[in-house]
Amino acid sequence: MSEISTDIAKYKKITCRRRDTLSFWLDWVTVQDGSDIDLEGFGFLMQVKYNLSGNLALELSIENSRISISGKRTTFIVPNSGMDIPAGQYSYDLQVTYPSGTVRTWLYGIFVVKNDVSE
């Protein structure tokens, strides 16, 4: 039996500490030939929620300056003041809007916030 799937999302677990600066980057390549992709003109939106249909705990985007792009690299930064969310396990995804207007989810997974001793 044949199957058609437009789901290109990859699972990644993200673990961080409450009240610590969240900072990481990802480099992207095209799936077809492995060449670098130029992300100029792409939009990125990452939402972290208490559960799949729950309240928003954290949002990262180019518009709120928590996501930046350069060539094939996407950098994600949330200052420690923005990471004052309760310790626990959350759900997240990263939606990408192509210059053509097409929207695809590139990443999804569990977002774990661990408690920190220092405040």
C-alpha cells in the first residue's frame, strides 16, 4: 500500500533550566541534495505550551527578537528574565513560513524546564 505524507517534522527534546538564558542554534540543509539552504525571507515561530492544546508558556520568533537567522543558521535566544516559567514538561513545535507563504512544521517535541537552586 502506498502512502503520501507531507509531514517533514523531526523530533527533538529540548532541556533547559528555569531562569537560565536559553541559547542554542541549528544549521539547516536541504533534504534533497544535502546542500546548504539560505533562510533569507523565511519566517520562524516556536511556541512552547503546557500541553498540546494548553496555554502558551513561551514564544520565540523573529518579530520578538528571540530567533535570528544568518545563512543556514537559526539562533534561538531567550534571556533569563524570559525563562521564569515553572519547572515541568511542555510541548513545542517550530513552524517555518517559506517566502512563498507555505507553512511547514520543521521540529516538534518535549521541552523540559528543570528547577534551579539560585534565583
